Amino acid sequence: MISIIVAMDDNRLIGKKDSSNGMPWDNKEDLKHFKDTTIHQTILMGYTTYQAIGRPLPHRHTIVVSFEPFEDERVEVRTSLEEVIQEYKESGKDLFISGGASIYKQSLPFVDQLLISKIKGTHVGETYFPDFEDYGFVLKEVKPFETFDLEIYQRGAQ
Ligand SMILES: NC(=O)c1ccc[n+]([C@@H]2O[C@H](COP(=O)([O-])OP(=O)(O)OC[C@H]3O[C@@H](n4cnc5c(N)ncnc54)[C@H](OP(=O)(O)O)[C@@H]3O)[C@@H](O)[C@H]2O)c1
């Protein structure tokens, strides 16, 4: 299954440039949820997000996409997002698309589910998750956490 995993606020804000890790908030509970969900799995992120995090996250296979190939033996570097998605779709293996905004936008037509941590309140930043209303996702489940609600959307499911 191909999943988008993202944390956003009520305005779909996801990123802030001048913060320590690129996020508009410091939310340990959501980082734990991200870790619990993606541990020992394959995650994919854009080069900008990889730079913002500054290192590969441990115990995960990390694919970083960039149009300009670069040397980093800690991760799998790929130059085509579409190619990676196609490979994982064909093999039936799980893939967690982990941002940022441009990667989310390009992936939306192809993913099976959205795992959205809806961080409470509004925050300051400049990068937003795209409007996904017209992509045919249906809200299947909401799991309440202390500082966010986990919203699970699946394509076309009732
Ligand atoms: N709240 C969350 O859950 C969350 C999660 C992740 C990220 N974020 C935030 O999102 C922001 C970054 O988003 P962003 O849109 O600026 O950058 P991004 O999506 O992380 O990365 C963009 C880069 O990815 C590469 N790329 C894009 N499309 C590609 C394709 N089709 N094939 C191959 N490579 C491709 C390009 O790298 P090159 O320029 O090297 O060619 C492009 O510059 C940061 O603030 C980050 O903290 C938030």
C-alpha cells in the first residue's frame, strides 16, 4: 500500500523554513506516531525535506528523490518520484511518502491512503499541504491523540 504520512494544522500548514527541523511546531507525540508507523518500513522524501531533517531517520529504508543525483550511501537516491511509486505499486510493497509539499502534491493521484496528524491550533510557517478535496479520498477513521487527531483517509472507501 502507498501511504502519505503528514502532520498539518487546521489550515493545512506543514512547514516552516527557519525552524530546527523544518516543522512549524515541536510535537513529540506526533514524532513518536511517525516513528511507530514507519519503523522498519520504507519512507520516501524530497531533497528539501531530507536537508531539513539533516540525517536519515534510523531503522528505516530512506529513499530521497532529487532531479540532481548526489552521493549519500546512507540513503537510496532516486531521480524520478514517479518511477519509485510505480515500482512499489507493482511489487505490492508498502511505501510511506513523507513529504514535503511538492512530493505530496505529485503523489496525491497515486496513493492509496492519507495518514494525517491534524495538529491542534494554528501555527506560523509558509509551506502548505495541497487541497486534496478532489482526489476521491474518504475519511475512514479518526484516532484521537492528546495533541492531534489521526485522520485516516482511503481512496473511494465508504
Ligand atoms: N508536516 C509534515 O508532516 C512535513 C513532512 C515533510 C516535510 N515537511 C516540510 O515541507 C517543506 C519542504 O517541502 P518542499 O515542497 O519545499 O520540498 P520537498 O518536497 O521536500 O523537496 C523538493 C525537492 O525534491 C526533488 N523532487 C521534487 N519532485 C521530484 C520528482 N518528481 N522526481 C525527483 N525529484 C523530485 C527536487 O530536488 P532537487 O532540487 O534536488 O532536484 C525538489 O527540489 C519543509 O518545510 C519540510 O519541513 C513537513
